[in-house]
Amino acid sequence: MKALVLFSGGLDSTTALAMAIDKYGVDNVVALSVSYGQKHNKEIEASNKVAKYYGVEHIYLDLAKIFEYSDCSLLKKNNKDIPLGDYSKQLEELDGDTLSTYVPFRNGLFLSSAASIALSKGCDIIYYGAHSDDVKEAYPDCSKEFTEAINRAIYLGSGNKVRVEGPFVNMHKADIVKYGLEHSVPYELTWSCYEGNEKACGKCGTCIDRLKAFKANGVKDPIEYEVE
Amino acid sequence: MKALVLFSGGLDSTTALAMAIDKYGVDNVVALSVSYGQKHNKEIEASNKVAKYYGVEHIYLDLAKIFEYSDCSLLKKNNKDIPLGDYSKQLEELDGDTLSTYVPFRNGLFLSSAASIALSKGCDIIYYGAHSDDVKEAYPDCSKEFTEAINRAIYLGSGNKVRVEGPFVNMHKADIVKYGLEHSVPYELTWSCYEGNEKACGKCGTCIDRLKAFKANGVKDPIEYEVE
């Protein structure tokens, strides 16, 4: 068995990479990082460091052109403010729409790219870091239903050769960190913050979630934050 | 309603484009052409001519990098012979594998790219030229089951905003040509042949299928062939 891991350099996908390496062995794992025109290169830099740490094969794709027409606030070209604060609070103000940080069908696109590459590289399985705290009202391509649907599409469309597995899809972010801490995942090398400053902002939705997940495990997040 | 049409410049997708324009009006249609590193630019040239003919908005993407590791015979980088003859004969010799002309998960990748762009451009529907003559044993990402599965994934992952429709999925290629002839589709501008010579080869699987579809309608294919 050989696995391809969709790997952003963030907390969830780094833990998924660690899990795949643990299960299949480092020579049977390929990590795939995709740029989508985000505001900064901190995630890509983090993905390079983590891949080097594990000595795993690492493929990089730039798909920014596909998001050329999107008004998503995470995209560099849009020069928009990224909303701050807890996701649940952001959602209250939404009125049924997706968040401005929803990158249109990003996970579907990334998983499909991963399927094409998995077939070429002889991988049977795609690992993907979605988890149950992802708010599907805001990020519909993070839901369990979506993961099941794209898994079926990839399985059928690959001639029954490739499956998608979201090993954390029923887990909370705190459980992911728990697994990672038990398996010595190098969280000090990862990057989650939506902003691209020297230190993580500590105020955006993803920073808040990350900080909470470490706190739930009684452990200090090893990366530096602008706020305490 | 606004439609995005996955549009290669071939016979099927040009007819799908004509159908979308007929149904939604030319100002509510976006055509998307994707390069995947194929041996020649004849399809892309054809897509430009057809888009210009209809005066429809036309977006072009180059996704060749994703197929960098594939050994598919349609890719320029591989410099492999493309198998000749009828698909059914090619399949007999296959022994359960996909054809060498299967581009790994190409349709899934293209439809996912289309979903990202459709969301950005406010399109509700993606048109896609798959039909019932597509041999799913060789091209699993052309089957009806796959179209249904990717439709569900795109619908869920887009927050119930975008659907995939394969208007020809229950039709034969001859029926597509029938519809196109009735709607004056400019087939003289299209390109289907896997080879990139001045004239279509008339010998590859796709040329043979195309010639048969015109013959079934009692009409001569308006493009030129190397063979009679």
C-alpha cells in the first residue's frame, strides 16, 4: 500500500502525514502541497520544513490561476481583510452564505489533483486532514458528507484504484493534537495562521482553534504568537 | 441561470456548448478549456475558433504539471505511440487495465477545476460532454456512475450551489451529432483526433467513433482526414 497525503504544512495535515508514515512507512508516502494564491508563503515554507524533517517525497503544485476570479479574502490578489475571531461568532453574522475565507471548492480541487497524481505514482489511498470541528456551514468542502461523496467519485473515476480517507473526520482538533503529541509530530515547524506575519496572529479563526486544541491537551503550542 | 461548459474543442463538448448557449443565452455561458500536456495544440486551437464563432467567454487553464508523473500515451512528454483502431478491439487486448489513452482522473480534475471557477463566476451548472459510447472499462471517469458521484461531491462541496449535468450521458455519439446538425454546430471548426497532424488521422479510436457518428446521420464529416 502506498499513500498520498494532501499536505498544507498546517497542524491537521502534518498530523495526517505523520499517521500515514507511521502506517505505511516513509518510502510508501508522497506528500502533496498546493498553492492557491494565498496571501503568504508561510504554509508552503512550513510544508517544506516538515517534509524535510520526515524525509518524505514532496510534490508541489501551483493552482492559483484557478482562483483568479474568486473574491475569497485568503487570496493575495484580493487584498481584503481576513475576518478575526471565533468561527462560531463569524457564522452568526453570515446569514446562510459561506465565509469570506471559503476558497471555492478548494478541497474538491485539491483531492482531484491528488487523485490524478496518486494514480500516476501508484498510490492506493489519499489522506486528507478534515475533522469534525470544521464548520460545514462555512466550509462545505470539509464536511463528512462531502468526504464520502468525493471518495466515491475518486474511487469510481480512478477505475476503483484510489480511495480517499479522512482519518480525523470524526475527531475534534484537540484529538488530532493528542495523537500528534503522542507521536512526536514536529508542531514547531507547522503554520496555521491565515496572516503571513513573522509570528502567528493568535486572533484569526484558525489560530484560535489551534490554541484551544493545545490548551485542551494541557500543552503549550510550540510556535510563537503575536499575542499571549 | 448561468452555465460553465467544460469545453475541449472536440465534437461532444462543442455540441454541449451549443446546447448551453441555446438554453441559457450566450451571455450566461462560460466555456472552460484545459490543457493537460497533450501531444498537440489542435484541440486548444479548435476551442479558440469555436468560442470566437459563438462569441462566448472563454477561460483557458494549463494543468500539465499535474500529469508530470503519468505514463499516458496522450501526453507529449511521454513520446509513446497512441494505439490505433476501434475501442472495442483495443479493450479486448487490455486484460482489465485502463487504456494507455486514459489520462489519470482527468475528467474529475477538470470538473473540480470547473466547480471552483463556476463558484467564482456565479455559474449554477457545469455542462460536460460525456456520452454512453464512452467505454467505462477504459475511461472510468466517463461513466454515468462517475458523473452522478462527482455531481454529488460538487453539489455538497460547493454549499449546494453548483451542479454537474452530462446532457448526453444517456445518448450515443450519433445522437449528439444529430442534435448538433439540427442546431448548426460548426463541426468544421472542431478537432477530435488524438494525433496532431494537419488533417485528422482517421485511424485512432476517437476518429473512428467520430466518422461512424456522422455516417449514422447520413452526413459527411466536414473536417479533412488523411484517409478516405
